[in-house]
Amino acid sequence: MDSKDRGIFILRAGLGLGFAFAGLDKFFMLAGGKPFTSAGFLKFGTTGAWLGSDPKAIVNPTHDFWVNLAGNASLMSVVDTLVVFGEIAVGIALILGLATRFAGVMGTLLMALIFVSGWSFATGPFNEPFYYALIAAVIAYVGAGAYALDTAVAKLAITQRIPVFKYALG
């Protein structure tokens, strides 16, 4: 195994730990002791910010969409479940290197939605959700590397017979 494989593993596992911790924190209510809901963020954290903008101004062009979404209790239950279990599933998949490309795409999608909903450019366009999405996209592109369960799964007979499995693996 070369340094490229070790580097991919470190990047993949580090990002996976970040996703898994975020989901487990929400699931077990570690931070605040209250059940997780993204409704507060969607109502009050989606106004956005731009360099030098008034903190009270709404600069996010998608703000109304997120506020309306937060007002739909039935849909918020689905959204909150998808966020929590999505973070946990993406995190575990990346740590293990299992269905790595699929996990990378899903992680990119999740972080892209957070990036767009937050629309926070007060310190420039490059923030935490941007970099999480970028790293997840790179992992989806390059694959899991050698230190991954994907390498073992790729050798299974069913994986050899069904091409779509190969695309989800790293």
C-alpha cells in the first residue's frame, strides 16, 4: 500500500468520523438533551450573510423555501430523520470504506443542501459545509483506496455479475 492509499484512508475516515459524530450527537441528544430538529435552523438560520451585509437583512434567495419547509411538521419529521440517519450512515460507510462512492455522493448532497440553506458568506464563500462537500465529492471521485471493505466486496461473485454495484464501490 502506498502513501496515496494511506492519504485517501485518512481523509475518508476523518470525514466519516465527522459525519458519524454529528449524527450520533443528534440521535443520542448529547449536546442539549432535547430531540433534534432542524426547524429552528431553517426558520432563523437561513437568512444568509454576505461580506459587509446587514446582519438583519435576508440575503439568501432560498430563505422562503426553507422557512416554509420548517412550517410543515409532517415533512420536518422526515427531514430530521433523514439528516440524523444520513449523517450516521454516510459516516459509517466512509469509515469502513463500504459503498464509498455512493456515500461520497450522499455526503456531498447533504452538505450542499446545508451550504445553500445557510448561505453564509460573511467571511467569504468557503466555509465548513463547502469543504465537507468538496472532500466528500473528491472521495466519491477517487474511491475508497486500498484500506476499505469495498476491495473485498468488489471480489464477490454478485458484484462481478451486477455492474451497478461496481459504481457504488470505491
